[in-house]
Amino acid sequence: MKILFLFAMMTASTALAQSPVKVIKQSQPEKALILEVLVPATTSEVWRAFSTSEGLSTWLTPNAVVDLQTGGEWTAHYPGGKTGGGNILTFIREKEMVLAAIAPEQFPTVRRERTTVKFQLVDEGKSTLVRLTQTGWKPGEEWDRAYDYLAKGNAELLEALRRRFIEGPIDWVKEWGISK
């Protein structure tokens, strides 16, 4: 039994070590999700991918919308009519963007009450460290489920951004069988 447990732990550690996205579930001093990924692109290139509809559509969803102003929309439109993203609270060009984020539909309370997501871009020369910090978590079972779900979902989001700069813009016909 101990051997199986040890093998399972080693396998899980290896899988986590292979992911390019670092995920931290912080409980103190404030509950937060903190995720980081190194993107092989300049800060200017990554900023364009975040701050324009055209750029966001190359890695997050086709027909994504970015209205780069305080209160502006930062929205991903998924197949089947679902949306994700939020509204822009603040931004500093090529440095950070803060959103009042909407959770997926299966978390109606969290979606309505929102969390705060801060994307920070840190210049690493020819690469950019992208840090996502999500705060505003409240107590409760739905909030806990959303926290766990978004730890995985936000890791996938950052991996898609990284992939965009490794493989080029995502071909939505190949990816989802739909056109822009």
C-alpha cells in the first residue's frame, strides 16, 4: 500500500513539474489563486494579445472582445453561447490589467458577485512572465468549487497564451471545428 501511495505521489509530482504553468492556492493572508507562466514573447507582443480583440482572438476564443478602457469589456465567447472574462477595472499599458471577472455559469453566485483578476506582465528580455492573481473569494461551498475549478481553468488559459506564441495563432477551425 505504501509503495502504491509513493508511486502515485511521484507520478503527481512529475505531472505538476511538467506543466509550464505554476499554480499557487494561497489561503493566507487573503485567499487567492496565483498562477505564473513564462511566455516566449516580448511584453509588447503579450500586451497586444491581451489588450486587443484581434490579439485575444488568436489564443482565447474566436471573436473575443476587448474594449480597452475603464469599464470596458474583456470577453471570451465560447461555443454554445457561453461567455467568460469580465470588465476592465484598471490597466497600465504593457504592465497590468485588472478585471471584475465573471465565473462560469455553473457558479451563479460567484458569477453575479464577481472576483478580481489581475494580469501582470513582467519583462524577462525576450520572454514575459505573466502572473494572474485572482482575489475576492468568499466563504461557501459554491465559492470553494469555483476556486478549485478556476485553478485548473486559469492554468489552461495561461497555457493557451503560451502555446499561441510557440505554435502561432490558434486555428479555430482545427481546434473547435468553427470559423472566426
